[in-house]
Amino acid sequence: MRWTLVFLVVALIAAVLGFGGIAGASVGIAKILFFVFLAVAVISGVLTLLSK
């Protein structure tokens, strides 16, 4: 989750400074990392429930 926030902050700073390409790429990476984190959290929760 930390990397998602890092890329989001990089995207915001790049957008403020006018670097549109870098900002867009950083937002895309942040979205991908967020959904990967979400999927891992859901899978972990399901496996925890099934193991009890």
C-alpha cells in the first residue's frame, strides 16, 4: 500500500510542475498497485475464513 501512495504523491507533484506524461504514468501505476493490494487482501481474507 505504501508504493501506491508514493506513486500517487509523485503524480500529484508532477502534475503541479507540469509534467503530464510522468503524472499520467504514475497514476496508472498507482491504480494497478492499489488493485493488486485489494486482490491480495480479499484473497487473504477468504483463505483466513476458510482455514477456521
